[in-house]
Amino acid sequence: MSGTPLLSLAIWVPILAGLVVLATGSDRNAPLARMLSLLGAVAGLLVTIPLYTGFDVHTPAMQFVELRSWIPRFNVNYHLGVDGISMPFVILNSFITVTVVLAGWQVIESKVAQYNAGFLIMSGLMNGIFSALDGVLFYVFFEASLIPLYLIIGVWGGPNRVYAAFKFFLFTLFGSLLFLIALLYLFLASGGSFSILDWHQMPLALNAQVWLFLAFLIAFAVKVPMWPVHTWLPDAHVEAPTGGSIVLAAIALKLGAYGFLRFSLPITPDASHELAGLVIALSLIAIIYIGFVALVQDDMKKLVAYSSIAHMGFVTLGFFIFSAMGIEGALVQMISHGFVSGAMFFSIGVMYDRAHSRQIADYGGVVNTMPKFAAFFMLFAMANAGLPATSGFVGEFMVILASVKHNFWIAFAAATTMIVGAAYTLWMYKRVVFGAVANHHVAELTDINAREFLIFVLFAIGALGMGLYPQPFTEVMHSSVNELLHHVALSKIQ
Amino acid sequence: MEMQKLYLLVPLAPLVGAIIAGLFCRVIPRWVAHGVTIAGVAISCFASFLIYKDVMAGNTFNGPVYQWLTSGDYRFEVGFLIDQLSVTMMLVVTFVSLMVHIYTIGYMQDDPGYNRFFSYISLFTFSMLMLVMSNNFMQLFFGWEAVGLVSYLLIGFWYTRPTAIFANLKAFLVNRVGDFGFILGIGLVLTWFGTLDYAAVFAKAPAAADTTISLFGSGKGVELMTAICVLLFVGAMGKSAQVPLHVWLPDSMEGPTPISALIHAATMVTAGIFMVARMSPLFELSDTALSFVIVIGAVTALFMGFLGVIQNDIKRVVAYSTLSQLGYMTVALGASAYSVAIFHLMTHAFFKALLFLAAGSVIIGMHHDQDIRNMGGLRRYMPITWLTSLIGSLALIGTPFFAGFYSKDSIIEAVKLSHIPGSGFAYFAVMAGVFVTAFYSFRMYFLVFHGEERFGQTAHHAGHHDAPAAHTHHDAHAADADAAHHGHDAHHGADTGHGEHHGLAPGQKPHETPWVVTLPLILLAIPSVVIGYVAIGPMLFGGYFKDAIFVDEQAHPVMEELAHHFHGAFAMATHALTTAVFWLALAGVALSWFLYLRRPDIPEAVKSRFAPIYTLLDNKYYFDRFNEVFFAGGARLIGRGLWKGGDAGLIDGVIVNGSARFVGWFASVVRFFQTGHIYHYAFTMIIGVFVLMTLWVTRA
């Protein structure tokens, strides 16, 4: 692959921009820090656009590949490349970074440079995760990305931020350790290769596959998060600043799901088939159990956090019914969830910035004082409830239809989200937005300003565009998903 | 090629109007909002008419507009199917919508949400057109949910009213229950036929007529077509408000009256009827599903009619009559008389829209009092409203020569000829329904337009069963700083308990409404009279629908036999004078005349004499109570249990914090060994050396 190293740019432009922002130092230079951050974020987004426009949809092979030796002694390489599964997430991540920088513009007033630098560096690291093709490189990015998020929650978070940050860190670290062991085992078993693509082709006994699969499962399940290792997420969201919640929901949750496609399915295909029932069961629990839990939340952020878990249940369900529509539906759901949950957390942030409460009971009749906001919030609430013409519908529709083919009753259980998802989202909307003005806090609310309007428009373009015309999104996935399914259908046991 | 652009114009013209009126609702003056939306719908209506003529000339169309999504072997497209069925629906939808748009200028003139309202009803028109013009299940579902969304927005249009925002949430969720079945039905279609395109599915379906699938483990399977049709029909039950998913429709009357006419009577609620007719090639393959359809329809037709008898809110009487009429249409579907169902859908759209808009006119004339017990003698003050209401009521009860007669009588005849299991019960239900319909329709008509003038009295019949609730509503309104948000029926009649604020002051008289209100009434009254007479011959027996509706003549020869009995529209009407149906309707009218104009004391006596039955009806058979306690309350209970017990108790309490506590406990035990005193360490060391030596010695 000749030409510009686009993936390196996607990783290092935001990181370097972050370091430059960090250099502006104290809050005296906050306006400069903000401008530089926005520039860095936009530049980071622009360098990812050629990944889409230059993408060859006809090949399942890795594209924009970069391969350099990094630690020759252990055969560790700086090996990057994207296929139809990972490429959309590099762009989504860079897009979300722009919205996050904008979202913190007037809200974050202390340690501005450090805050923005944290997000820019994290953005680069996450692009690294999605494009790494070397096990060690992947692991380094995977772990390093935890640090900025941990700091963002721990420094700019709410009153209980330290507990939440620790819980988040320990949960994910626990998963990561098992993941590291799995990587080392694969290194030895493959005769000294850290190449993920080599691991895909490597024969493995069923017994080894099962152990590897379980290690991967625990590592990724924590990130997704899947029931029952999900309880860190609501706490993390509640304490995180708005930008942290957006990144957490839009990108960080996708890392675990991406891991299933990059590691679990291709490396341990036989174990994936053997244990698919387990993952499907956990996914359905996430959809139903978590849906009911979301229904009774009093805190808006917790409610949306739980709804994220339920939506991610569709993703893992879609992966493990082994059909093209299931996997593509799950990928669509991941991208859609980036727009929709990002927008939901931003909406809550908009209210929190004004009234300093996330409790549903503290609101009522917001539409009277914030009509423009109410219109946008309605759009994203409906998208969260999976209304057609929004992106939220496409993924659910595909996964439900695909699972009918797999097993009617699995689809039956999953489709209950049509009712429960609408119930928790719209019930919250009713209590918060509709009704007469509930108290003087609501009476004093001011409608969204131009900056907030712009952010909402960005999210709305994503959610509506994908809902009305999802074909450009799924088109790039076809070759890679078909190749993956073909690969997973072949046994690796020799 | 030109026609295809015209097809596209039909849904897009109202969409453009909706977008302009919606996005700029805060900046544009009112005339722009109603101007662009009415222009959009008028264009759409005119284009539909051109398409109708083209279709009648034999030019149907089935093709994609754009490819929405491909995945695996599946393709999903947005596309149009233009045939006799869809063009009929397009005409009905755009015409009624246009009438309602014009009427809204008068009805909503004092409302601050004027522009927003026009945006919503145009958006609804777009969604409904996408639904009826679709050539595939995906787009059908899109339109299906989109009309649900607009219905949600419009029921909650006066968003400061607690009852309105309760009703719209309820409507959305109950519809979602239907959609839950609907999407599973679509999933089965895709699984078994590999496509969601109507034509392709219909072509493949007959081959699958004998296929069974095992849904309930081993043992005997379920017929595939039965499963598909019943699941699809569950969707129709939600949208078309069939028992037990009917509970949202009466509450939807919280919305402004124009949308009650457009969405909750004439068009959206008939989407389920349309869908089943569209799917006739599938339903014809399953007698079990048809039986299910006819029984559900019959229950709805009769039992919802009973509830109309005891309602005192003018809009709710019409709402229950809508439920009952939807039941009639469903019965026709179950009897394989799809064309009759569509025929009744069409006539009903005209006369029910008329009745609702007339009710709205009465509400304006009465200054927002909706309680029919406070009316009486209005015919002298509102002559146009009176006459058009009379026409609507006569059409509704099936008076010979009126539109409703031809469609309803055809349904009754079709059910009589049907041999589907359940058709016997359905025949009884629709016959009894005739009497009930005539009774409650004319009860309302007499109470509103005839008899003594009961308006303008200070003592209103306020506060009956939900009197305590009335105070909370009242308080909520008092707290509402923005009183301007209340539209016409923002405080409606005694049913929500604040009738005392509204209605006519003593000595004040009702007045006729402006021309923008009465013109649509007149324009709707015309088809309410003539459309049945004109259309029955061609539509039911003239092969109007051609291939758009499929009936298995061998298995369900209802339409064929019906055609034998049909000797022209005039003969049908004159023959009807000798049938039981006519005399039942007449008896209903006569009884209501006697009870409500001659002897008003009798209904009160009956009410107290049969108190248990009255209570049962007043509580609408306790469906609402049951849903609130069992489903809504149950879901919250489960949610709270899983949250506190599962997440907080078990996972966080025992496992997460438990393991943290375990580490803490372990550390605290180990800590005892780290005392910092040198003699403790020395002592421990000696013990250790001693143990090791002992081991070494004993081994040796």
C-alpha cells in the first residue's frame, strides 16, 4: 500500500494535537486551548474521510495497511489496517471527538487544556485499537485508552467520581488481565507471532479454543458491557462529565463488541459455535432484564446508561446468530448507538448545565421553556426507542429479522424491546419534557444556544441520515462480513 | 416515466409542506403555515386523482424508488405499488386530509401551536401515503410506525394537560404491543420467502400453504401461514384498535378534534384494515387466521358499541362508534369480503370524518363544552352543523340510499354467507350492533340538536365518577403559567371534570361556526350520501380491484354468492326496507327518541336499576384498570426487583463489593502478622525453623 499513511495520521494527529493543547498550560490560555482542540479534532476527522472515499468495497482484505517492525526480538510489529468492520468506527470516533470538544466549550472551565487534551489523546488511541493488526499493539492501545477516560471521570466527574472511576478501572483491568494471558498463549501457540491475521488462520484444538474464548468473553463482556458485569457502567456515566459520557457510550462500549469480531469469532470459531448459546442467553438477559431496570430509574443518566446496555445486547445477539444480516445489523446498531446515545447524553448534559440535576423528578414541562431543545430531544428519544427513519430502527430491525431465521423465540424475546424500550424512553420524556412547568428551576431554563444547536444538528444528521439511507453504511461491510462468516463456518480443529 | 414522478409527488408534496411549517414554525406567519401545507395536500390530492384515472385506464405500477439496504442475500427497497387498492386509499386519505386542513384554520385559530399543528397533520399525510403506496413490508412498517409517531405527537398536542400526555404515551405503547407481533410476522415472511417485496411474497406463498413450523418444541407444528397471518393481524389490532388493544383509541380524544377526525377515525386507524386487505393472498391461505380475525372483529363491533351508549362526552360517543365500525370492517375481512371492508372503510372515512368535524363545530358553538347533557335544541342555532350531523348519523346507522347502508349491509350479507368458524357469532354481533349503533347515534343526535335547551345554565352536570381527579387537573392548570397554551377543547367537558369553567354563560346562545368549518362539513356530507350508491356496483361486483385483492373463490365463495343477490344499488335499497336489519336500526332510533326526548326519566331509572351493568360499562369492562395494575404496575415491580435485588443486591452487593470486602478481610487478617515488633518476627521465624526441621527429621 503506497501513499499517505492514513491510519497513522488518524492515530497520531489527535494525539499530537492533544500534546500541543496540553502545552498551552494553565487556564489563562483556555480560549486558545479550546480553539486548538477544535482544530485538532476537525483535522483528525478530515484525515479519516479518505478512509471512506478510498475504500474498496469489493475486497475483504485489510486496506491502508502499514507494517513496520517495532520490537523485532518478540516479533512485535507496528501493523495497521482496516476492513469493512473496523473502518466505520475510525470515522465515527473522530466524528464524536469533534462533538465532545464542542460539548465542553462553555461548560468546562477548570483545567480546560488538560480536559480537551485527554479527549484528543483518547481519540487517537481508540483509532489505534480499531486499526491495530498486531496483538501487542492492540493491547497497548486497548489499555492506554483506559487512562484518559479514567482521568476524565476522576478529575472532572461528579461528587462520587472516585468510586466510579475505581470501579470502572478495576472492572476493565480485570478483564484485560485475562486478555493478556490469552494473547501470550496465542503468541506461544503460533510459534512466535503476534499478528492477529496469523492467529485467524492458526489451527487450535477445541479445548484450547474454549479457554481462549472464555478469556476473550470476560475481557470483552466487561467492556460491552454484558450482564452480569455491567454494573460499573451506570456509575461511571452518572459521575462522568457530559463529554466523558458521550465518548464512553459512543465509542468505548464499541471496543468490546469489536473485540468479539476481531478476536473471538475468527480465532476460536469452533468454540464460538459451541458457546454461542451462552452469549445469546446473556444478550437476551441484557435486553429484557436491563430494559425493566431502565424503566424504574430516577436518574436520567442511569436510565440512558441502562438503555445502552440493552442496546448493546442487540449487538452481541446479532454477532452470535452467525448470519450476514445479524452481524451487519449489529454493526449498524453499534454505529447508530454512537449517534443516538451520544445525543441522549448530550441532551441530559444540556439540562444538567442549566438546572444542575439529573433527577427526573426535578423536571417537568421543560418544553414550555426550551421548545427547540424539546424537539431535538424528541427526535433522539424516538431514535432510542427504535422508530423507523432513525438509525435506531435499522439495527434492531435487522437483528430481529435475522434472529427469526435463527430461532423464533429468540426473536420473540428480543422484540420485546419494541415495547419496553419505548416505555422507558418515552415515559422519561413525558415526565421531563411534557406537562406544565413543574418548578421555578424549570421556569428559569433558557433554550439551547447556537453551539448546542450545532451539536444537535450534527447528531441529527447522523441519526436521520443512517435511518433514511443505511445502504452506504452497510455497503462497506459486506465483503468483510461475508468473509468473516465464511471463515467462522470452517473448523479450526485438526 | 412521467407517471412515476407523479407518484413521487403525492407523498413528497405534504412532506415539503410539513418541513416548511415545522422547521420555521416560530418565524413564519400563520397564513404561510396553512398556505404551504394546504397547497401541498391539494397538490397531492389532485395528483392522486390523475393517478386514479391512469390506473382506471389499466396502468398499474410496481417498482422501487431507491435501494434502502442490502444485507446478505436480502434486499430492502423503498418503492411504490400503485394499483386499484392503493389509489383508492390515496384518494380517501388526501381528500379527507384536505378537508381537515381547511377546517383546522377555523378550529385552531386561537391556538398558539397553530403552525406546529399544520406541520404535524401534513407530516401525518405523508406518512399515511407512504404506508398505503408501499410495495414492500419494510416500507409498510416504516409508514406504520411513522403514523404512530404523529398520532403520539398530536394526541399530546396540548402537552401541558396531564390527561393528554398520559393518553399519548398509552397510545404509543399499546400500538407498540401490536407492532411487536407485526415485526415478528414480517420476520417469518422474510425467513420463509427470502424477500419483503409484496409481489414476490404473494407469488411464493401458495407453495407454502401446507408448510408447518414447529414453534412449540416437538409435537405438532403450527401452520406457517397461520402464524404469519395471526402475527401480522396483531399489528392490525394495535393500529385499528381491536379488542384487547383498543384501549388507546377512546383516550386519543384528548387530541384536538381535527385529528380525531383525520387520524383516529378516517385514516390511520383503518391502516390495519387496509393492511389485511393488501395481504389477502396470504390470509386466504389460512382459515384459522380468518376465524381469528372474524371473532376479534365481532367482539369489537358489538362490545365497543355498548360503551357508546353510556358516554356523555360528544367526542367519546363518536370514538366508540369508530371502534365498533372498525370491528365491522374487521368482520368483513374475516369473511373474505376484503373489497367490502375497503368499501366500508371508504364510506366510513367520509361520514365519520363528517361526524367528528360536526362534533368539533358543536364544541366551538358551545364554547368548548363537550358534555351532551348540557346541549339540546342546537338545531335552531347551528343549522348547517345540524343538517350535516343528521346526514352523518343517518349514514352511520345504515339508512337505505345513504353511503353507510351499502357498505354495512354488504358486510352483514357477507357474514351471513360465510362458513368460516366464528361467522355465526359474528353474524349475531353485527346484527345486534345495528340496533346498538342506531340507538347511541341517535341518542347523541337527539340530546344535542333536539329537546329542551339545557345550555347556559349555571349548574352543570359536573363531576361524576372522576370528581376527585378533577381537582388535581384543575390545580395543574392553575399552576400553568402559560394559559395561552390551552386550545379549544383544552378544558373539555365534564368527563375530565372542569366543565364548570366552560360552556355558555347564562343567557348566551350557541352560534354557527365560520365558513372554513362548515365548508368541509358540506363537502364531506355529499359523499356521505352518494358514494355508496355510486360505488357499490363497480367496487364490489364490477371487478374494480382486479388483482389488487385476491379471494380464493373455491374455499371462500362469499363475494360470488353476494354478487348473485345483487341487482343494482336501487333495488338493494328498496329491498332493504323489508329486512330485519332495517327494522333493527329503526327500532334503535325509535327507542332513543322515546327514551331521550319523550321520557328522559326512564334512562335514569334504568341506570340505577341495573347499577352493576352500568358500572361495568362505565369502567369500560375494566380493561384500563387491568392494564394499569397488571402490565404497567407489574413492569415497574419487576424493574425495581431486578434493580434492587439483582443489580444492587446480588451483583454489586455480593459479588463486586463482596470480593472487595473479601480482599479487605483477607488483608486485615494478614495484617496481624505485620506488627512491626522484632520479637514477633523472631518468634515466628523460630517456629518456622522448628516446623521445617521436624518435617525434615520425620521424613528422614
